[in-house]
Amino acid sequence: DGMPQTLSSTSMFTPCGFSPHLHTSKEDEQGGLIFQDGNLTSASLDALIQHLIPTTDYYPEKAYIFTFLLSSRLFIEPHELLSRVCHKCIEQQRLDDPVLDKARIRKFGPKILQLLTEWTETFPYDFQEERMIGHLKDMIHRIAPCDEAYWKKMNQLLQTLNQKLATLSHGQEGIVKISAAVSDKLVAFKTKPPSIQREILSVCSDPYTLAQQLTHVELERLSHIGPEEFVQAFVHKDPLDGTKTCFSEQKKTSNLEAYVKWFNRLCYLVATEICMPAKKKQRAQVIEFFIDVARECFNIGNFNSLMAIISGMNMSPVSRLKKTWSKVKTAKFFILEHQMDPTGNFYNYRTALRGAAHRSLTAHSNREKIVIPFFSLLIKDIYFLNEGCANRLPNGHVNFEKFLELAKQVGEFITWKQVECPFEQDPNIIHYLHTAPIFTEDGLYLASYESESPENQTEKDRWKSLRSTILGKT
């Protein structure tokens, strides 16, 4: 009896492959699972855990496994869930009996191995905990006497998991190093000219190349975000467990937060690059360059960098530079701004995103597969979905309908973050993006006033106070 046939790990996430229709049968209705029109809508936590557990002739649907593993952490910690799953398997398959029923376990074995494999592949961060690995090994040690192949399978599984965790933590360390380097360089302001740094155009003067390198940074950072971070960002106390939040030790959302920081850095970098040059003509040139970069980001499907660039250009120290802007061909900028206009809950952007998502599904090349959503809006959507309906119904049941919707949104994001970047990496440009000094907000205002004098009394007063606090001048 081979492994149960399941789809490849990405297909369950794609909107077309994501099937919330979990097949109902008579037993399910009695097992505490409530269905409506063939969809599982609610159940007690115990019934949901039971539904996750494979038997000799049952294996849960892929969409169910993802949805439940994603959302269960709002009610029970992963190590506790795995412990309960293993405990129930031991009971149901009588794995404590002195003599094991080998024929029966050979039917069950491949299925429990498959479940553990899917768990480690989709939520590898769960297994940074020793307890998780302990439960996993214990389970396999119990079934291994019935089939030598199970040892091999376990070693493969652990090897793959270790590699994955090593890659992820290596990437995280890189990001931490960069962040540390950057925090030392939040320069307030140095007198200009001479300029405080090489400027972007001396590092990369081709907007297409810069857009591609930005896409590299985005995909690299996205690859570290675990799907569970979206749920853990919103962990509240579970009403049925008055003692603690599920993740009281720490909210495991560091990759998600690092990614939001990157967005902010890019905004400030764009604004710094524009405010720094002493000459109006050069500033206008930098603005036009960034408009072209943003336009190329839009064409690639990199909406996060696009939004950061537009936000940087819309910061007050930049937008007040009227003489500079008068030298810019702004038509292209207005088209981009229109795309990212927040009106109608970002209607234009959402339409463009759906277009990119559709293109991604039918793509023939990695380049066409790229979809990098405007990230803080994605988080906001998930936040409102989470706040908008209760995790539990009045009868204490888990509101599974809500979690299917959550899994659909997070699942789509997972598909996108798995895309391999098709562009060649330019370490020089990427290093610059991460380490070039950026002005603080005050620094930006000062640079802006030094470039184009204050227009009114409020600006004059602010300029004066900034000159004295930052430059020590009166």
C-alpha cells in the first residue's frame, strides 16, 4: 500500500486548486462536524483534531490540513496539537499493544508519514521546538518495526526539515545583520554639498535593472515569512482557555515585521535620494528615474516596491519641492499614483493585483509568475477578516468557515512567495539598497528646506529649529 495520492504542495494553495468542499459523510455529521451545502462550517476543537487524524482507510483533504494547521494555533499550541494527534493514533491503531498488527499498521503508516511530511513542509518553524521533533520521532519509532522503509522515510523527512530550517535561519541572520548595519546609519543630516554618500544613479542608472534588483530583495524577504505568522500576529486570549494567550512566550512574527521595516526603509531611501542633490536639475532627474523604476515594478508585478516608491515621493519633504517638480514630466507619475490610489478600498490596485494573479496562474515563465502584493494592505485585509468575525461561535464551536477564508488568502500568498526570482542578482546594487544611509524625517525636512527655501512662517520656524538642533547653527 503506497503513499496516499496528494497534490503537489503548491496546488492546494492556488485559488483554483483550493477546494473548501470537504466531502461529507454520515459519520462526519455525527462526529461533531457541522456541514452546510457540503462545506464544513463549524465543529468542536476535538472533532476538528479527530478529522485531521488519518486511519487505515481515511486521509484528510489537503485543503483541510492546511486550514486546520494554520488556524488551530489560535486555540492550541502546535506541540500540544501534535501530542494529541500522536496520542489518538496510538489509541486508535493500538500502537501500545505488545504484539503489533503489522498488516493494519502498513495501511496506516504511509498516511501518518504523509501527514507529518505535509506539516513539516508547510509549517517548518513549528519544528524549531524540541518537543515537536520528539513527538514526531516517537510516532515513527512505534510504527517502524512493521516496515523498514519507515526509518528511511523518517531520516529523509528530518534531513529535509533541517535543511529548510538552516536555509531560513541563515536568511534571517542575513536580514538581522543588514538591519543592524542600517540602524547605525540613520543619519540626521550632514551639510550639503558634498553629498553624504554615493547616490543611487552612480550605483545603478538603469531603471529596469533597479526594478529587477528590488524584486530580488522582495522575493528573498518573502521567502522567510511562514504562513503561521499571519495568524500569530493577531493572537488574542482564547475565551475557552482563560490562562494565557497561545503564544505567551513571544509572538513569532519576526520575518513579517522585518518585511514591513524593509518597506519603510525603501520609502525613506527614495525620499533621501530625491532631497539630497544640491541642484534642482539633478533632483528632477532622480524623480524621473524613480518614476521609471516604479513603472517597471508595476509591469513585473512587484506592487510592494511600487507602493514604497510612490509613498517616498509623496512624503511632504519631497512633495513640497515645487520648483523641482516643475521640471519633471509628471504624466507617468500620475498614472502610477492612480493605480495605487486608496479610493474605494484600493479598487484600482486590487484590479491590477487580480490581473497579475491571473497571469501568474497561466504563466509559462517565472517572470510571468511574479506577484508581490502591497504587503501592509494584505496584512490589513487579514486583520479585518480576523477582527470581523469571532473565532468561536456562541456554542463554543470553532468557526471553521472564517478559517477557510483566512486559509484562502494566506494560501494564495504562499503560492506567490514560492516563485524563483528570474533575474540575475547584482550584489553591488542589493548591498546599496540595504546599507545606503537614509535621512530621518527631520533630516529630510532640513534637506528639503536647504534645497528650496521655506514658503511660509511655519516652514521658516521649522527650518530654524532644525538648523540649530541638527547642524548646531543659528
